[in-house]
Amino acid sequence: MKSAKELMQEGQAALKQRTYYTAFPESPKAYTEGSTEESQDSFARLLNQDFSEFKSEGAQAWVGTEVSPYLMTGLGIRYPQFSTETLISRAETAQMGWRSSSPDQRAEVLTDCLYRIQKRFFDLAVSTMHTTGQGYMMSFQASGPHANDRAMEAMSMAYQELTRFESEVQFVKPMGKFDLTLRKTFKPIPRGLGLVIGCSTFPTWNTVPGLFANLMCGNASIIKPHPKSILPIAQVVGEMQKAFEAAGFDPYTVQLAVDTLEQPVTKELAEHPSIKLIDYTGGSHFGEYIESLPGKSVFTEKAGVNGVILESVNQPAAVFGNISFAASLYSGQMCTAPQNIFVPAAGIQTAEGSLTFDQVVSGIAEAISGLANNPKMGPFTLGAIQNEATAKRVQSLSGAVLAASSVENPEFADARTLSPAVVAVDAADTATWKQECFGPALFVIRCKDREEALALAAQSAAELGAITSQCYSTDESFCEQVADAMNAAFAPVSFNFTGAAFVNQHAAFSDFHVTGGNPSGNATFADANYVNRRFVWVGNRYA
Amino acid sequence: MKSAKELMQEGQAALKQRTYYTAFPESPKAYTEGSTEESQDSFARLLNQDFSEFKSEGAQAWVGTEVSPYLMTGLGIRYPQFSTETLISRAETAQMGWRSSSPDQRAEVLTDCLYRIQKRFFDLAVSTMHTTGQGYMMSFQASGPHANDRAMEAMSMAYQELTRFESEVQFVKPMGKFDLTLRKTFKPIPRGLGLVIGCSTFPTWNTVPGLFANLMCGNASIIKPHPKSILPIAQVVGEMQKAFEAAGFDPYTVQLAVDTLEQPVTKELAEHPSIKLIDYTGGSHFGEYIESLPGKSVFTEKAGVNGVILESVNQPAAVFGNISFAASLYSGQMCTAPQNIFVPAAGIQTAEGSLTFDQVVSGIAEAISGLANNPKMGPFTLGAIQNEATAKRVQSLSGAVLAASSVENPEFADARTLSPAVVAVDAADTATWKQECFGPALFVIRCKDREEALALAAQSAAELGAITSQCYSTDESFCEQVADAMNAAFAPVSFNFTGAAFVNQHAAFSDFHVTGGNPSGNATFADANYVNRRFVWVGNRYA
């Protein structure tokens, strides 16, 4: 295990270099403590019980309405629920101690949190599967090492910013006949209490960056998880409370505020005057409400509609395979999944000859069927559908070239599964494609030519938001045009991905996740804004 | 003259060190080109003419309603006025070239701007006097070297942030049997067009930081000056347009949008969808409107009410002298001027014995009278009152221990002058003191004890905003309490200032101006937020 100091040094260097870096390798084989089997057993023991890993004193109720998308039964796990006033007053008390800790002290405690969480990677894999519907490998990686890496990325950026100015200086100004001498101190003052609002599909990965950024900047935080995806982050909170307590800090520096879809508490918490920071992952409508709250520093990741410009390729099979995998991974329920594929009406050039528009559509559809129907790949790539509404939305698409269909999972007979639908559509039919269709669905859009394909992709990114985008083109000058136009809409572009490179994957310390420049969100994992808006520089002067 | 490269290197080092640094010395003697006399002559030639220093093609009208607070006559200078559509469309055209320039290219052009502005320091001193009412020395320093230093500070911070990540890397991720290799680029993409809304009292000092930050980050900008303080920034814009043109860039990268109080254009510009960045200095009410505009990155400096906690001192005369100078400088029309002095009802301890509350009040009043009535100091320290409303507000204060009174200016017989009023008031009389009273007025507030003095000062900073604050105390532990409580309200504190140290003075590269944490504004000259919110990191990936 590396020390906090080593991690912060490595993290700061990695942030600048933006090459591959990880402190938590993504392979389960890298971890010898625990195992999938043990974690499956512990998960079974949690069912239909009161959850006891984090502090429950003063609970006003015990609630929990999670449903496993694999088992299609309720988990029956009940979590302690606290009144908003209890949560806020405990956070305010905890804040008194935490706000005056140094960046090094905070890094120590949070590093301990990361290593305690690491011991739970297998538990998190199982709990993430049975709340989100992710496949096992994604559950392990996303909620375990990838989440920890993103948390450490936010910590490293915060550490760097908190220490970027001298903390105490002698200011000596020559005044002609004499010098004016002042002692000055510069302190990063925490903004105040933080609220981190989680989503149903990535309950830890999308939560810990904001949480660790808040904490590193000295702000006690309350996590409001999605009511259908509580367990993974509840396990994380349990570990963190233990780490805070072990370090002599108030365990309530991190709290979990659970609720139900029927009686949500998010607005009450978000609007509370003591909440100064809000991190939010979720739908755009509620995200815009969060962004509109006055007097709060707000960090959002909302919906995006990710486009693919398909203009010319070398090997069409490799390209169709890559797109189909990107669309199938977790059944298109990733915020980075492609949705709209813009293709010239005249088709595309390939090294193997030209393909008509219809051949492109059927090539993609066949690649998707092939993957879904591969029993060794399909079920594990697709995982399960987190929310019934997602399944219904995709199943109701009319005129699909390839309809979404359920795929048998050999381990979970009742799993709610769905392979991506493929719909071919004219560019003019914006009612069909120019909106988010969250879940397993690809729209192949017939454009006049590549210029229209680019124009529509860029316009869509600017208007609807895009977290990422792709381009397949063998024409370098066209690629430059695509980069310029998409980047002007603040959408990153991945060019000519085949093989093991997938647009969905955003690596901590290298890829900025969400740019913050278009409607898909106002913040980035993790640029300097991501941490600097969580504290305020204040300088005092002493004569 | 230093090169852009040297300036950016020095600036970045100075930002971190936060000790004294200047690229533009504040003494007029440091500048051999030009003179006060020459500039007075040129100023006289500008009166009642059409202003021709910046581009006027396509003007729809010529307007100008400035009045000299020294001469009390209209300047009669008319500036070309353009329609919003003309301004925006020219900015958009200019932006096409400017946005793709490199940080080094931008630093070159903007350094040229700074040196061209330097040649106009004497002109700016005279034009600033006759629009703002500042005394000559303040006019020279604030609009000349101090403004240039603040512009350079913003440039340096932007340069540092624009170059903080590697711009191109090879990402090599070990995948077990093979490596995944991607080329990645990281680009800071400009947010879009900027609008910089100036104020009447510091027409260049409060404008150039946001302007240079915008430009350094690749955003063409439109300046909307206060209709009563156009001339100084018009001269700056003239120089900048020449610099842009000389460097082969579109001169309309910087434009001036003049208006009148009767027909303001600010809202039309601010709400224009192409304006993505707004810098604002001015009243709180309009500032809150600007902050509420959706989809804009907004940087505000609004009203603050700066408090002084007076608890114990060594030499009362030195302290009263310091406070009276801080309150008299530019007749209290600085955003950093003290307004409310919180004093324990039992009075204060001094090295010369204790003083009653009333003795403190009279000590301050006498120091103010003494300064105002010193013919060598008074008129030049006070300057003139920019706005008739300020004079009326202060003159209408009832129950003043010392009434505001006009002070004869030996050079300008008609000058609108006013020395600070001193009002003694009970803490409970919040209607009198707990609001901004912009202009020359000090409220000495009778508090139960020092704890109440601190509590009221901190509460006032949190609720009304405070750009700065002061404390006089010989008790170190009380000073610590004051620092903690005021800093928690995001107000900086200056302790025990006497002699040549004045609370009003915020030095570029050392003192953050406005913290951004309380209602006095949401931004700081110049932390990292000040520049990072003006562009967006976008990464592209190439297989």
C-alpha cells in the first residue's frame, strides 16, 4: 500500500501527463483479499435485513426498495433513514473539526478510505450487479478500481490546488524612503456542506469523485443515493465512517441520506441553506433545477446524446464490431454509449469497396445480433436492464431494423435483459433521433452527405449535450474538420476506434469525463474547476 | 520592455509566491514618455469632439454623456455606438481567428497591448480624474500601472492554466497479452464571446482583468462601460485594437459598446445567446440579475459592506489616522473602503490608557476633519464625488457626529467634493448601519462587547457581503478568533494597519481581490477559477 503522500505525488504527476496511470489495477486477479464467492455469500446474508455497516443511531425509519435486475426480486435490505435536520446538524458538527484539518491530514484519512474500500471490491462487484444490472466484470471494475482511481484523481487535483500558493509570506513593498512590510497568510476556506446526488446505474463511480473532492477541500458531505441503487454506496459509506472515526474525526463527516421514489428527500436537502455544494448525476430536467438553485456551487452530469460520424473505414467488420460492442456494453445504459450514427445517404467507402447506406445498417445490426447471440459474450456484455422504463422505451421503438430482444442469462434465468435495437431513420425525422433514448438503441441516420452528418452531430451535441462522440474516417482533413466542429460544441471525439479501444471507456487521470461545456453537464472529472469551486481563497494581512 | 515570455514566466512565479511583484511601477516618475501637462492638453482637445481612437465604421449613432466631477461640466465627447447585432457579428468574425491562436501568440498580442497602454498612462490619469473624480495620483496608479498589473496577473494565471496539461500524449494501457495504444490530444477550447460590464468609479482597473482573462483564453470580447465613465477604457480599447491589427488579428476582437443611462444596452447584450461570458462590476441588484442568467459563465464584483473591529490598540492616534485615511481616500468610493466600525460599548484599551466609546468616535471624527482640512492632503486624498446620488445619500444622513462637508479643491473650484460623515449608532439600529452606504460615510457601532462586535461584523459580511475587513486588537488570541470568524464568512482581514498600510490597497499578484465567497461577488482577481471558467478542456483520442 502506498502512503497518502506517495499517492498524492503520483496523482499530481499523472494529472499533468495524462498518460495511463492507475493506483488500483482493474483486474480482479490483482486483489487477493476476498473473492467473488465469498461476496456472493455475504450478499445473500444481507438480503431482507437491516443494513448495519454505517451508523444508524437516531434513525427515524428503515427503508429500502431496491430490486435486483438479475433476480427480479426485491433485495429487502432496509437502511436507516434520518431527518434532514438530523443529517444537517450532524454534518455541521462534523464540519467544525474537518474544515480546519490540513490537506495532508485529509489525504491521510481519504487514502485510508480508499484502501478500506479496496478490501470490499468483491462485495461492491456483487452489490453493484444486483442494483444496477451491470455485468460482473463491469461491476467489479466500475464500482471498485475505476471508482477508486476517479476518487484519487479528484483528491490529487484538490491537493494540488489547495497547495498551489504559498501559505504565508512576507510582503515587502519598496515605498521610496522606506519599505512597507506585511505578513500575509493565504488559506483555502471550505465552502460548506456538500450534497452528492447519485444515479441508479453507477452508484459509486459517479458519486465518489464529487464526494472525495468535497472532503479533500474540507467539506463534510451527505450522499443522497438513487433509491434503487443504495447498497454499493452504503458499503462505501460504512468503510469511510470507520476511517474517519479511526483517524479521530467525526464519522458523520460522511453520511448517507436514503429515500424512496414515493417520498423523495432530494429537494429538501438541496434547498437547505446549509448545503453549499451539490454534485448531481442524473436526468437533465432535474439537473437543470439543481443548476438553477441560487447560492450553491453545482456540479452536474446530465443526459447526453452521443453521436458517431461514419464516413469511411478500412475494415468495416472491425468497425461494426466496435460500434456494436460499445452499444451493447451494459445494454447501452452508460452515459458514454453511442446512440446516433450519422451516415451519408450514398454510403461509405471501405478498403474492401463501398457499402450502401442499407449495407451499413445491416452490418451494424448483424454485428449486434452476433454479439448478443454469442452465449459466451452476449449475456455478460449486456448485463441486465436497471429500470423497467428503459426496457419499455426501447421495446416500443417502431420500425426497427433490428428489434431489441431479451437474451438468456445462464446464471440468472429471470434477468431483465435486452440487446440493442437498430433503427434506420432519415435525418429529417428529428422527432425520432434528436432526443435521448436511454438504453439499448442505435439510430442510424441517413444524411445528405458527410458535411450534413458532421453538422447534425455537432448541432445535436450543442443542443442536447454529448458526453463523447466518435468519428470513423480515413480522410485526415475531414477528421480535422470533425475535431474542430465537435470540439467547438465541447464534445470530445474518438477517431477510428477498433479492437480493444471503446468510446465508452474514460480513463481516470487521462480522459476528462464530461467536458462541462455542453448541456450534458457543467463539470468535468477532474479539471481544476472541479475542485476550485469547492473552496475559497482568503488572505489575511498582518502589520 | 520585457518579452511576453519573460512576463508570463515572472507572472506565474509571482502568482505562486504572492510577495510584492510589479511589472509596471506605480510612480509616475518611472515613466518618461508623456507627462501630466501634455495629457491635460490632449484631454482639452478631446472635449466636445467625436472620439476617433477606436474603429467607428458602421456607427449607428454618436453618444456620450460624461460629466467631469472636477469641472462639473459635460465632457461633450461623443463615441461611436453600434447595434448589438453589429457588435456580435463582428465579434463572431473576429473570434474565428482568435480562438485558434496559441497561448503564446495571445500573450504576445496582449503584452503589446500592455505596452501600448503604458504609453498612455498620463492620458489615462487625466481621463480617469475627469470621469471618476479620483485624485490625480490614484487616477494615474489605478488606471495605469495597477490596472496593467492586474491585467497581467489574469494573463499569467490564464497562461498557466492553458498550459497545465500535456497537449498530446501516447496512452499505452497494458491489457495483459497486448497494449492498447492511443494518441490523445488535450485542448483548452474557448467558451465563446465575452461581455465585460464596467463601473463608473474604476473604469479600467475593474475592466481589464476580465477582459485580458477572456482574451488570453481565446474569447473575443465586448466592453460595456458605465455611460458616465467611458473615456479611459475607450483609450485602452483604441490601443488594443491597434495591437490586434498590428499582429494580424481582427481589431474587432475587442470592441466598445457605449450607451446612455436613458437607453441602456446592457441587458440586450448580456442576454444575447452568443455571449457566453459576463464580467460585471457594479451594484448588487443588477449583479444578481447577471448571475441568474442561465448558460453563462459569470464573474461579479458587487457591493460589499466592509467592517472594522476596533478592540484594543497601541497608539490610538496612528489607528484613527489610518482609518480616517482609508475612509477618505477617493471619498470612500472604493469597494475596499471601510464603512462600519464595531466598537465595544465600554470603549477600547490603548497603550496610553483606555478610551471610552465616545472618545473613539470623536478620535475618528477628529482625524477625518484633520485630514480633510489639511490643504496639502485633503483635496487630493478625497478627490471628487463621481455621482450626485452619492453626495445626496451621505448628506442626508441624520444624527452625524461629523457631517460630510465639501472641501475646497485649489485646482478645481467647482469640484463636487465631500469629506466622510461619521455617525455613531447602536448595534440594534441595524436600519442605519446594516446596508451599503456607498460614499464617504463611517458608522461607529456601539456593541455590547468585543464578542458582539465580531459576531456582527461576521454576520454582516456573510449576509451583505464584504470585500475586505479590518481588526485592531493587541490580543493575539482574539485576532485568531477574528480571522476564523471573518474568513468563515469569506472576508479577508487586515490586522492592526497603521502607517503606510491601508486596507483599501489590494496588490496584484499578492492580494486576492474579492474572495467570491460572500455576496460581494462570485469571483476573484485572480485565482484559478477566474480563468478556468473561461474555457473548456476537450480531449480527442486517435486509434
